[in-house]
Amino acid sequence: MVRAGKMGYDMIRRPLGTTGVAVSPLGLGTVKLGRNQQVKYPRGFAIPDDDQVSDLLTLAWDLGINFIDTAPAYGSSEQRLGQLLPHRGDWVVMTKVGEIFENGRSRFDFSAQHTRQSVENSLKTLKRDELDVVLVHSDGRDMEIIHHTAVLETLDKLKQLGMIRAYGMSTKTVEGGLWIVENADVVMATYNLETEVELPVIERADELHRGVVIKKGLQSGHAASVEDAFKQVLTQPGVSSMIVGTINPEHLRANVEICDCLLAAGV
């Protein structure tokens, strides 16, 4: 499925596994819309005002992007998306559960009660009747979370209730990633020019037709070559989308141009 952006870009949609939704190969990460503490970018930044956020989201849409990544732990990101996201019903929105960011620090809660409350809060904050994708925000203890907490079981129940469409985990280990692709809908994995350790997760997901979303594809802004990074990620079979966070319109345009060239070459 192809939708031409208003600015002349054709952003081909890729299936997000078997979830029934299709996403742009480039997704917009939104941590910078609501949080500038305890982040790993090379330079500090000011959180943009409402007009800047609105303009950025409109530009992303016009360039053909339909996929947004957010989380309750991203400060005011969810709230701002709920208020400012244009064409709200046409976006695929992915959010998370498990991590809470308060007073400049993260803490984690994978209980059934917190998971359900977090999903209910995200539905209300994002002003949506259903969440497209909800991922567990792992603290690094993937297998402990999978086997000894109620978070995934709770997300499965919420899926059956129609509150979410698909669920999975933003994993930190190969073992955890493999378990997720064999038992859930979507995995968010790290893959970039410096780190290929999670490639077996992507390959297994491709075999099972699970959704794969790549994080840190540009190494949180430290990639030596943006073009090579995009090529590596987007040419890897099984990858549905690569999330890149930016609040700079020119960076967004440049990223889309790189993706457009890759897609035009038949990636």
C-alpha cells in the first residue's frame, strides 16, 4: 500500500507482522517532545513549544510518515500527541508500559494493576479508542519480566478486550527478543552499524512474520554515516520500521529523503 505525501514523497507501507496494520519504514520517535533529562543524545536540547511540535507532526505526515513511537516515560510526549497530532485516526501509534519517569529518574512496575492503569491512561491521554501497539519497556531483565511478572499476560487480556491491537516488548537481550517473537506480536530491537548482536531476533521474526521495529538505528545520534545506517537497517529482511527521534525539521526532511532514495531503489 502506498500513500503519496503532500510534498511528493511516496512512503511505501510495510506490514507490521500479522497485526493488520501497515507502517512507514521510517517512524517518528517522540521522546524529545516531552523529556530532555537522562537521555543519551550527543547534545542537549530544549523541549519544543506547541507550535513547533504541531509543525513537526504536520511535516512528518506530509512527508508520508504514519508511525509514531511514544511512552508514558517520555515526559509529556503522550499528552502533547493527544492534543496536537493531526489526522489522529490515521496514525499508527505505539506506546509502552512498565517504565515511569519521575523526578529525573526511571522506575519500573510490571504488575497487572499498573499495566492496566497505564494502558487506560494512555488511551485517555492520546485520545484514542484503541491503542495500536503497546510494548513492555524492559529494564534489561527480559526473561525475569517475561516469566515472573504479569505484564504480558495482562496485555494479552487487554488485547482480547479490544483495548489494544497488538503487544510485545522493547527488549534488551537476544533471549528475550526471541521469546517475544515466538509468543507475541511485535518486538522492538536494537540494530545498527555498531551493534548486530540482536540480528538473530530479526531473522526469527522474519521467519514467523512478526512485527519488527528497530530502535537506536542511528545510535542515538552517534552514527558515523546516517546513509549507511539507514541502508543497513531498511534492507534487512523482516524489519517493519526504524524509529528515529528528531525535533529538527531539516533532519526529518533529510531522513525521509534517504529513505525515499532507498525505496526508489527497490528496498
